[in-house]
Amino acid sequence: MQAKEFDLIVIGSGVLGTFHAYHALNRGMKVALIEKDSKPISASVRNFGQIVPSGMNPKWQRYGRKSLKFYKKIQTEFDISIRQNGSIYLASNEEELNLIHELHHINQLNDYPSELLSQEQCISKYPSLQTTYVKGGLFFPEEVSVNPREMLCKIHQFLKFNGNFSFFPNTAIHEINTLSDQTEAVDTAGNSFLADKVIVCSGEEFSLLFPELFKKSDLEVVKLQMLRLKGNKSIKIPGNILTGLSIRRYESFQDCPSYSSLSDQYNHDYFARKWGVHILFKQETDGSIILGDSHEYADAPHKNALSFDNRSDINQYFIAEGKKIFELESWEIDTQWAGYYTQCKTKDILQKTIDKNIHIVTGIGGKGMTASAGFAYENIKKIFAI
């Protein structure tokens, strides 16, 4: 069978791989996006779908802000489920209230729009908020939400309008070879794909292609547990809702002057500390509400140390804490799941170039949905020296 030829092959059709393909196509390249499953099923579809540059450090906030522009641009051309209802951080005590004031000042210096809201304004905007919880809020009007289970498939549909785009689902690449003037990717059926360059964005599964590099990396796997509550159609909670534990956890707040004097990152909550919990809400268009999440960690070569079970005590904690924040008509669980992503322990992303034309890009961690579009834009320019 004759090999298929491209300018770029991207292995892995999650959000990081998809946006590398998107930006290469916008540069006029012929691109193959190769996915081992019928569609993305891993980290990129198992998250909240919150696009929140506001929570990131300055470097990654810049990527996130670029991502917002790309998401919104695509949405004007093709519905990929983008909803611009903003993000809000809800402070539950004076320490958290002080932090959101400080972050608001930092955002003013960085020219990133944010609005401080009083307790009364928060309750007016979100009438089901518990007055005993909220002390004030910091709102980011530019930020958006997506439906993560739909968004990537919709982007792939959108990319198919470009004649230079080819999508190969159910195609597992097991070998990448450097030839004299091209790079070859070979799938398990023996099909050959040729390109000038290959970008590998397949999460920790790049271990199957480069096992020695994988063993030497500092990747760790993070397990997140979350759930979806059944429809709350009479309740409206627009946008991304982040709460006091998020204020204590997210990187952007660590740049605030008073962060180092926090009495406790988890506000003396042993269970939240043990399971890495912070409470997030996001309502879908059908009224259901995603609630979570928790964090467990294992070195990537020992990922099986993370149980595949969901813990009922974590679910119960989500609901008990959630009830302190919002009054809902139903707290009945519709479904629950675990997501897994990779991150580096000492770096912010894993990048490795092999033989000049094979580029491994993975381990973006929890930044993927927010920052991949902006990061991939810069990385395509770098890889192709544009």
C-alpha cells in the first residue's frame, strides 16, 4: 500500500494535538491527525470544560488568553459549544476576600478584565448562592465554558471543511522512523504515513513509542474524580464557578502578596488536603451540573497505583460542601467518573525533539483545555521556524 504523505502528522487528537493540527492548517499545511480510538476519550473530554486563564501563572495566562481568542473565532464560524458567561471566584472568608482583591489589582496591571463583586452583587447574579458562604467574588467576563464531551469532535468536523485535513480514527501508531528526507509513522495494521515533521501529543501513552524516554521523564499521572448532578432546570448558574478552595489552590493567587500568610492552603480541612479537593460547579445546557473535583498522584511508570474505583466518600464530600455554597432543587447524582492527565513534577510541560523532526509534546497537566490553543499556536511557529 502506498504511503500517505503530509507536511505534518499529529499523533493524539486531544485538545493539545487538535490545536497543533488547527494552527498548521491555518499555515497552509497538509495535516494528518491520527487517533488510536474512534474519538478522543481521555483527559480532554473528562474535565469541567472551564476555560479559565484567570487561574494560571503569568506565562500560561498569556497562552490562555490567546486560547480564548481562538475558541471564540472558531465559534463564530462553527458551533463548538462555546458559551461566554465568564468565571467567578467566590470568597468564603476574609483571607480569600483579600486574595481576590489583590488578584484584581494584578489583573488591572496586566490589562485582563475582572470585576470585584460584593456579597450582594454575587447573590443578585447567582440567586441560589448561600448567603452564609459567600463574602464577595471576582468575576472574569471574557472567560468561556465548553461541553468537553462534544467540543473536540465538533472541531474535527469543522477542520474537515479544510481540504488539507485528514483525520484517521481507530489508528494506533506503534513506530516512528526517521528516513533520509522524511519521517514515517507506521500503524499496527502496517500502514505508513510520511511527513516532514511528526508531533506526538498522546499523553502518557507516548511511552509505547519511546519507552526509555518515558522512564527517564518526570511525568506523573493525576487522577480526578467528579460527578454530574441530575437536571436543575429551575436553577441558573451561568459560567464557571470556582470557590474558596480554588482560590487557595490556583497558581494565579500564589502571586498575591498575602498568599504566603494564609493560615492553611485548605483552610484546616483535612479531607480536602488528603484528596486534593477544591469545589467547582459548571451547569450544562440541559440543566445538569458538573461538581468536583479531587486529585490523586502517582509517578507515570507506576500509574496503576491509582485505583480505577470512584470513592463514595469523595462524592459525599463534594455534595456536603456544595450544599454549603448553593441551594439546588436536586443533589441526585446522574453519573460519576474519573479523569486522568499527565503533568511534569519539575517543569510545566514535557517537550523533547528527536532527530530534528519528531517532537514530543505532552504533560501539560490541568492547563490543557485552557491553554493548549494558545500554546500550540506558538509551538507550531517554533517547530516550523515561521
